[in-house]
Amino acid sequence: MISKNISQQHPLLDLTAAQIGVNKWNWVTTDSEDDGKAKKIMIENSYDVLPVKNCDGTINKFFATREWNKYDCLNLENINESNSIYYRISIKDLVRKFHENNRHFYLLTNYKETIGIVSFVNLNCHAMYSYLFHVISDIEQKLSLVLKDYVNEKSVLDFYNSSDDKHLNMVHDNYNISLSTGSNNTIFDHMYLQTIGITINKFINDIPDNYKSINKYRKKFSPNGVYNNVRNKVMHPVRPILNSRDGISEINELLNDYYEILEILHNN
């Protein structure tokens, strides 16, 4: 049985399209195939998709913008396999389909029944912020633990202290401050995306061969790298995660890399 609360479940890494989309119990529809009437409703509500409800309550057509947030031209389309997806598709696969198929929306179906819509705008929901925060923090935590297991802490401290990179100097200083307060932590507990990437590259020879492939991601940890670009949006929830098609590409790259990294760590 499909619950009316399919879009309100707990947002963890099993997040699905249905959980961020709009289900059929909450969506706005039109009972007319009039283009002008549809455009008025869509502009007033900032909708990119407007289902057309038949007299019997079924939905098999919809109006849609040809480009995200552009209402000058609308298409009236039939629901088919090219514009619909299974409602429980993972967020990773949804983002991939948005990216690869150059689409900005999908109808959600339970095989026979259309039960909702998911579009670009839904990727700016709170659940998506939580999901991406978990992904980024998991990358930080898992890779810092790899460094902690295999790299000598004093070597890292010396490297940070003598570096010309102010970010490494700051991490070194913060670590010393924490020691002065009696905290029982290590330099690895103070690392973050940028410093993790630098440290992996510097000490890659200290890491076992079966982990060395993680070094190929190091440039993406930089201040202007993909991971930090997404992180900066996630850490400031008043900003939209997605405000252009480039944003889909970045999220898709982050998620692909995340699962590749997990695979490297899991297999070893």
C-alpha cells in the first residue's frame, strides 16, 4: 500500500525520489488542456510540471516547461517511459538520470499508476541538504581514519607546521589549542576536506597499495573542487543547492565519487 506520507520519511542514505517529490495527494492539477490557463497556474506557483486530471480522476497527460523556470513555451505531453520513473528510485540514480538525460523533471509511477512528480526544485528541500551533508561528512570521516591508521602523526604535524599553506598551519594551531584544554584527540580529528586531500597526496606512499587509488580524487578536495562547491551550499541552507544545470553535474559527480570511494574502502 502506498502511504500519503511517502515524501516525509527519514532522510538517510536510502533517500528516494518519492521522499523529496510531490505526491498526487498534494499536487496542483488542471482539468483543461488550455495552454494559457496552464501557463497562468504554473507561473503563479513556479511549477515546471502541471498534471492534467481527467473526469475520472486519472492522470495521463501533463503540461511541462521546455526549460527549467522558463514559461514562454509549454509542452503538453503524454506520460510514457521517457518522462516517468519508479517512485522508489534512489536519489543517486535520480540525479544521474537528470544529468545524463538532460531532463528537469520526472513523473513518479508505481508501474501502473502515476503517484507524484519530482523536479529540480525538489532537490532544494531539507532532506537533500541532510543527505548531501551526510555524504560529505562520511567522506571526511572515512578518509581521515585511513590516514590515522597508516600515517605517522608526528610526520603530519611537522608537515603542517612547516607548510606555506595557511590552512595547514591553522589546523596545526587548532590542534595545539585543543591539547592545551586537555582534549584527547589527534591531528586527524581536526582535518577537513581540503586538508585531507593535501595530506593524502603528501603521504600516499605511507598508505597501503590497495588504498592508493583514493589519491585520484585529491584535486576535488581543493577549495574550488567539486566537493567543496557542494559543501558550501549544504552548509548555508538559505542558499539553493541547485540554481543551474551545472549544479546537477556537481552533485552527480560527488555521488559517483562517494560510492567509488566506499567501494575502494569496503573491498580492502
